Amino acid sequence: MDEATPIGSHLLVDFWGCRYDESPAFWDGLINEAVRRMGAGLLHLRVEPFSPKGLTAFALLYESHLAIHTWPERDYVAIDIFTCGGRGAHADFRGDGLFRDGRQGEGAAAGQHNRRLLDRSGLDKQTLHNSRGHARLRIDSPKRIDRQHLGGDGFGLSIVALDRAPPDRGLHLGTARRGHCGRIVITCWCDDIRLHLNGHLQFSSADEYRYHEALTLPGIAVAAESGRDLRVLVLGGGDGLAIRTILRHAQVARIDLVDLDERVVSLFRDQEILTALNEQSLNDPRVAAHYQDAFVFLREADATIYDLIVIDLPDPGSVSTNKLYTKPFYAMAQRHLTPGGALVTQASSPFYVREAFWCVVTTLEEAAREMGVERAITPYHLNVPSFGDWGFIMAHPGESAPNLANESPEPAFLTESVLEQALVFAPDVARVATEVNALSQPVLMRYYQNGWKRWDE
């Protein structure tokens, strides 16, 4: 057999944000129709529903298989098709009829791979396979990425590290080193670009401005009252979106960015479709990047002090991230604040993980009390459509909320009146008593995991 001749076609497809018929009869008919379109031979089909909802379907084909698994509670469907020989699954199964209302849901992502016999010595850093616009490149040699590559229909470029695990589902722009941020997935659906780290949504370009204005503008307003040039520390936020919003303020003179993984920063510094989102913020000469764990950075940092510290770190769902929400961490951070400076952190959702949110408030208050500094701890929350109700906390001098009336340029979302409303917590998200989160007692991780467990069951 010619080594360049495909021996089979493997297609992985994700649909999310969709509504579909959950009956086994529907899936039985859909799979039979898909097999007919492919010109494949059906040996056996089994559709196994689960209680209370969801199902797994598997079709054994002469040419290999077709498998489907559904998560109705997440409006998500995963499809896996492999056909040998000349059968082209990609040309015949597009999810036609999958959705009740005929639309394609919020998103779809596909990766198609022609299986073939290849001599590994012949692999180079250029495109190894390009079928219907799905390019697979080595991660250490990414080409320019643009909207034509990503595709407005949800299909597009896949960059994988060929010496690591096979490509997962989705539109991958990179796979980071083990032990750092893990799997990096960027998807494009129409005009909405989304970043996922290890399967967790980090932002949607449709509404990220709400999140990043809430994270940065109140702190900037406090720090700017000094009237001097501002030095800012950003912990996390390697996508440059928070930095973009901060740089719009004329008083900002320098920003130190601390992010664990250089690959996240390099993607959002170098790729045109991503730098358009962050307005080239990571290429601004006022920005200096430090590739280090935020806890280690604060512990080993010199005596540099900042007018504003913005903490945009992953949620505290693991031991490694829980330490970034402990009393020692917040104490170290506040030691690097000027007396009139502000610290702002994202703190997850007061609705979905209520105890976890208020635990962060309690921990910040205890850190300030033990340091003997007089800073008000102000929690606030607002709606970010792709996240839901999301919370933030600011440590700042004085008791009153910051004044955003003179903010320039004018915010797209966080006006003075919106911030006033964000300070109000309804009874179902109001404060509850919690313990202080410590390195030796990671109670926040437990609050967080138990909170989300209620919604995942």
C-alpha cells in the first residue's frame, strides 16, 4: 500500500448549546439515515437510554463504527465516526435533523483525520494533512491564524503536538506543557471566539467586556485618585483582555503580567485573530510578562509596590488553585499595595457556589485584619451571559464604592448605576458564614466542589 494513501477517515464532532429529541427512536432513525448516506454497511445498532436522561448509541459497521453520546443537561452531543477505505464520513454526516428547531445550536466543532501509514521520520513542522480546511500543524510551528482558518461555521484549524496525545475534540490552537495550564482549546462560532483551558470556559468574545470591565474599572478608579502614573500587577489573565481594558486609562505607566504558561500568552500576543480581541495589549511596551506561579511570584518578589493588583486566576477547584485564594496569598498581595491602592479579584459565582464566594470575602477580610491595614472589602456581582451571575471582590481604602462617573473612555457596560446595582445581593445570594481559607485547611476547595456538585448531579 502507498504510504500516502489514506486507510480510513476518523471524524470527531461536538455540538453544544443545542436542543434535540431524546427518544431512542429518533436516534435510531438518525443513525440509520447517516449510515445510508455514507454508503456504509450496518451490522448492528444499539441505542441505550439512561435514567433520568441521556443516551449512548453505537453502530457497528462493516467499515468500522459510529458512536454517539448525549448530555441533555448540558445541551451537548459528542459524535465519533470511523470509516475505512473510501467512505467519507465527513461528507455525509453533518447532524442534519439533529435539532428540533432546525438551527445548529450555539456551537459546533469538528476534527477530521485521514488515517494513513506514515514514516515518522518524514514528519516536519509544516501541514501534515489538510482536508476541507482542517489543518494539523505542530504546536512548535504554528502558522498565522485568521478567521478563514477558524471558519465562521464552527469548523477550522487544529494545531496539535504530534508527539503527545492524539487531538481531542474541538478547534485546538495548542496543547500546553503538562503541569501548566494543560489543554488549550479555542473555538469560533460565527463571530464568537471562546477560550477553554482544561475544558473550562475562560471567556466568550460576545460578552467578555462585561467581565473585564467589572474586574478592572473599579480598581482603576480607586488607584487613579492618587493623580500619579500607575503601576499595575495582573496575576493571571494571559489572554491580555484585562490588560487591554487597563491600558485604556491614560495614567497607566507599567503593567507586570504574571502567568504560569508562556504558550497562552504567546498565542494572544502573536495570532492576529486573537490580538484583534485584546487590541495588541501584550505587545504594548508598558507590559512586562513573567512566566511564573502567582504564589511564588509574590513570595519571591522584591519590594516593588503597585497602585492596583488585579487577580484573574482560575477558580479554586483544586489544591494548586486553592492556594491562590488563601489568607497568606492575600496577605502577600496586600504587602505589595500602595496605601491608596486597590486589589480586585474574580471570585466565582455567588449563585452557583455561594459559600465559596463568601469564603473569599471572609478570607480577604481576615488577611487585612491580621496585617493591621484599614481596607474595606467590597463584594459585587453582575450578569455575564456566558458565565451567569459572577462575583468580584475589591480591597480598597475608605468605605465608599469607587466613583466611575468620570471613567474615560466610557465603559461599554459598567456604568456608575450598574456598579451601584452590583453591590446589592438578593436573599438567595446574600452572605453566609464561612471559615477562612488557609493552606493547611483548604475549605474553599470543598465549598467550591460541593457547590458545583449540586448543579452537576
